Amino acid sequence: MTEWRAVSVGVCLAACTESLVYAMTGQFTLVGGVTGSALAGYVVGTDPADGGWHGLMAGVVWGCLLMPLSVLLTFLERTPILFPFQYVIPLVETPGELTTAIMLALALPNVASGALGSRARRDATGTWFDPEMAEVDAVEDA
């Protein structure tokens, strides 16, 4: 089941990151979604499958917010604003190829970064996080 807290945290980081990138470059990129997906995977736990799923969910939610804004700004400024797709469009010949390229470019990096976020979660001693290992007996002072 989806843990929406992890997805929300990932979307918030994606929005903050993408706002900074847009302020610096004037374009939207995949950086915000990928970093948000990695954080969502980290927050959800240590299972890479869960991390990949929550990374994908964070990417989908962030994409639902970003795509309409990107299309609107593209029409208002009359320039393609979603990097790197302005370089992909001349390489494809049919709308189906373009749709496939966009869907793969938007989904696969988010799944991979979510899974990597889950794999990166470690406890303070550097071992893979295991809640049972985190419970240590208290040492009493003599």
C-alpha cells in the first residue's frame, strides 16, 4: 500500500528543487522529480521495491503538477521549457515515439532513484537499517 507521507515529502522536495533550478536556468528539468523520488524511497524504508514504487508515485504526483505549468509557460514564453525534450522532439518521427520517449524518461529515472533512496537508508553505525538491530540494551553507569 502506498504511504502518502513518503510521497508528500518527495513532492515537496521536488517542488523546492525544481523552483531553484527554474530560478537559475529558466527551464524545468527532471532534477526535481528525481531528487524527490530518491527522498520518497529513503523515507518509505529499506525495501528497494517499495522505494521504487514510492519514487514512481512521487514522480507521477509531481508530474501532474509540473506538466500543466510547463505547457502553460511554454505557450506564454513561446519557447520549449522542459529540458531535455526540446532536443528529443526532432529525433522522433511519430507521436507514438514521442509519447514513449517522454513516458520512459519521466518514469524510469524516478523508479531507479526511489529504489536507490531505499538502498541508501542506513542506521547510525553504517549497517543496513533493521529496526531490530536498532534496539540496543542501555548501558548503566557504574
